Amino acid sequence: MSDLDLLYSDVEDELRSSVRNVLADHCGPAAVTAVYDGDRSGLDGLWKALAVDLGLAGLLVPEDRGGAGASAREAAVVLEELGRAAAPVPFLTSSVVATVLLLSARTDLLPRLAAGTSTASLVVPLSTAPDGPLPSVQAGAGGRLTGTITSVAGALEADVLLVPVRTTDGIAVYAVDTAVAGVTPVVSLDMTRQLADVTLADAAGELVLGDAEPAIRRALEAGAALLASEQLGVARWCLDTTVAFLKERRQFGRALGGFQALKHRLADLYTGVESMNAAARHAAAALAAGDLDLPVAAAVAQAYCGDLAVTAAEEAVQLHGGIGMTWEYPVHLYLKRAKADQIAFGAPGTHRARLGALVGLDS
């Protein structure tokens, strides 16, 4: 394995500060909670501030194709901050997964994604692992597509759907205008990344990539690797908020944080979150560098970070006591995001099995 620098650069620190400031202005807990009540009125303004004003939509797109020419390291920093805010934006689905897929195609859709004027979604179930079975629909004469794919993330926000289509030569990807597809929302545990079922009934599609399976696998690998950074952001918020609460909350004449049993739980959580940081940064750095060990790095990150983010959120709920169980307090947003992320791009158990095969421990 090559040496990878896991430290944050000055550029990454400045990017983090800019993203955090925008989220503080546009994405407070009340705005996120409102999404669960069906109020999505503020989401367009939030996405415009991030995608267009900050230029985050084009981070992974080369400059000669209309993007910022940044790397997965910068995208990982953005996802950390989005995780800290439980932000309901399609950055992971459109600006990472769909964008990485389209980097392999010559299409005018990519510059539109980079500019933030369009969003796209790869039409596979959110739970699809990088090496998992790929769903597909059937193509008829003239590129008319028919079929249904369930539990797709990002489809509700997308203008364009990137649909895997089974052909005689393998799998191709067609672009379908969302307006001609049946996109049915489903009630999701994490309504900030609501899933949808996509049904195509003789829908018109445009071929954007033939022999697309390798590109789809790369996109899912990128999604798994960078999802760990979002999970890191979720866990850090849970840890930092819980520590601050236990310093202020008093019982029996002393701060709750002074009780030894709670100190031990916080210490365990702190060491776990720092380990998450190492795993997530390694996966992002490996993706940015095109390291051959990226599959191993992504599998390690997901095998560890998926479970640890849930543990951090559960500890936050419990250590906040009664207030942690209320709808008005935002801890539940992070528990839902952590639980939903736990099965995204393959559950931790799937990645442990995958890791065993990658390093020769499956025999």
C-alpha cells in the first residue's frame, strides 16, 4: 500500500469553515425536522447555496469539463459537515455517485451537474454494495425502457435518472427525464434522504454509457468510501453535543459529566470516533489517489463506521436522558441518519465478508 497523507490541508480546513457557515445559516435543526412534517420549502435554497454559490456540485468534475477539479478528499470534508448537520441535500447521490459514473461518459449532462443546474441519481437500491448484484430494466425499440427498481436514493430530487439497462452485451446506462418516469416516494426511516420506487413504462431514454458495469462499480465504490465521512460527521456531532450537555446538566449538585461511569462511556465513544476518523480519511485519500487498495480501504471504513455511527447516536439519545427522547430535540435526526446509512452501499456485515475475500481470509 502506498503512503497516504491523512491530515487535513489548509484548503480543506477553509472549505470546512465555508460549508459549516452556510449550513448554520440555512440548515438548523428546526429546518431539518420540518422535512419530516412534509415541509421541504427550504431545500431548494439550501442546495443552491451549497451547489451553486459554493460550487460544491462540481467538486469531483475536472476543470476542462466545467467543474472545480478537486478530489475526493475535499468531497469527504463536505460530507463530514453535511453529516454534522443531517443536511437533506443530494450531494452524495448526485455530486458523488452519479458524477463519478458520468466521468466515464462524454455527455453534456456532466457540466450541468457540475454547475448545480441539474441533479441526477443512479437508479439502484441504496443498499447495493459495490460488488453486489445490479438491478436493471429492459430496453425496447428506440430506447424505450420498461421495469421497476425500488428503494432508490436521490430520485425525488433528481432531474435526470441514470438507469442500468440489461443488453446483450451486459449493462448499459440510459438517461431518463424524471418527468417521464414514475417516481413514487416511500416512507423512509431517514426522511432527509427519502427513498423512492422508480417505475418506467415504455419511457424514453438516451444511451449515455455502453458496457457500463465497471463505471457503475466505481461509482458505488466511491459512494461507499465517502459515505464513511458522512457517518463520521454524524458521530462527531453526537459526541460533541453529548459532552457539552453533560458538562452543563447537573444532578445531585454536580455536573453529570463528572460521574465516573459516564466518563468511561464518553471515553470509549471518543476513541471510537477517532478510529472512525482514521478509517474514513484513509478511504477518502485512497479514492483521491486512485490507490489500488481502495476496495480494502472502503470495506474497512464501512465495516467499522456504519456500526460506530449508530452506537454514537444511541449513546447520545441515552446520555441526554428524557430530552433525548423528544421530537423537538434533534438527536433523533442523527439516529435515523446513522441507521439508514448503516445499510447504504452494503451493510457492515457485507463489507466484512467482502474484506475477508479481498485479503484472502474467506477460505
